[in-house]
Amino acid sequence: MYKVNVLILTFSCPSLSITSGEKYLNLSVANTNMLSLFEYNQLIMRFLFKKTILFVVLLFVMSAARGQVRLDFRAGVNYSTVTAKLEEGGKASTSYVPGIYLGLSPHIQFSDRFALQPAVIFAQRGYKSKDGGMVGWGKDFRAHISYWEFPIDLVYTHRIRNGDLMLGLGPFIGFTSKGKWRTSEEALIGDIAIGDEGDIIFQEDASDNVPMGTYVLRKSLDYGAHLRASYLFKSRYIVGLDFQQGFVNLAPKWGDHVTGNTTRNHSMALSIGYRL
């Protein structure tokens, strides 16, 4: 049995305790060395994700023994952007960029109507900003970032004519290590030319030893909600549409200054697939 004893989302000595059998994890943080709300959420997400993975593995083994597991391969195109909001209340102007979308997912049927569908997804994500601003620099700023993502959807199946309409909803977690940016002409920081392309790195503080011309986003980890609608026909072929909204704020801080700006991933993908 797993138990979260205390979670205090205030600024006065929060603590979190998790027990697992004989293992015990306790985090007690004083005012001078306090975990942020994001770090608490990240800890809980990782904890829950590990337990969900364990549940999926057990369900997979049980369903496989009864011949109720199929394997889906999918490939398509992904369109992604970011939703960027300013501290003052306005929004940055961003648009979608296309990328590759590849997926592999076991379809674990545990009743006539319901199934569980974990997946491993490789997706090229990013965004475009015409005038830079809070989400870039220069003209026609484009960010390209490759993610490995792991959604776990609860899928409802409804029979329509000779096929199955499948609607899935669940959480996802994703990881990346670096990306690339490009502009349509040479970008300037102040009066310093930095070229028309460079690296994207991930760290909390955009002022901490960042090479000139390197763009900073706050987190290499993302998590959020995943929605999928697909249609299976002839028991083999799949056409699917995915929507995904990240919850992690990618806007970095600058030294001791933490802005109220937010930048979050948003994407959709169109794919075709084959079920074994």
C-alpha cells in the first residue's frame, strides 16, 4: 500500500512522506532550502508514473496469457507549438511547425468495451514565432525539439459498421535533451550578431553560463494530458488523431528574478497504423 501522508503547498516547512513496504522516503524542507511547487509535482508525477507502469506490466502479462494483447505500429506527422502567456496578461504570437511522429503501443483489452494502451512515441516538436519576443529572437524564429514520450490511455471502443471507433484519454510523460533553433535572417542580441541558428538547452536559470547564441528552456521533462481518437477497420488498419497538452512551464528564470510568464507545449498528430 502506498500512502502520501502530507503535502503542504505553502511556503512554510512543507514535507512529503511516501511509504512503500519497508522502504520509507521523507522530504522535510526548511524555509531556507525549500522545494518549489513544480518540484513537488514532479516528484509525485514520477512516483505515480512508476506505479502506473507496474500496473500496466501486470495487466499486460495477465492479458497476454489470455490472448488479449495486440501490437499497434503508427507513423504520421506531428504539428506542435507552445502556448505562451505574459505576466501582464497578454499572449505571445506562435504558430505550428510540422515534425515526424512515430509510435509503438500494445493494445491491452481487458473487457468488451475498454482497453489500456501505453505507448512509446518519438515526436519532433517545436514552434514558430514571427517576431521572437518572449519565445525566441530574430525574425521567423523556429524551435525544433525531439521528444521521447510515454502516454498511457484508457481506451473506450464502440463498434461502427465494419470497424471500431476508439477514444483514449490519459496522462503522458516526455523527455528530451537538446534542440535546435533557426531564424530566416541573422539574429541580434542587443547589437551583437549571433547568426541564424544555434542550440536549445534546458536549465532553470537562463543567466547561468549560457554560451552566446544558445536559447534556454526551463525543463527537459514534460508531462500533461493526452487524448486520442482513432478508427480501426478490417481488424488491421488504423487512422488516428492525437492531441496533447503539456503542463510544465518551460519559461526559465533569470538569476533571482522569476517572471510570471508561462510557456507550455501543445501539439496534435495525424497518423496511420497497422495492428498485429
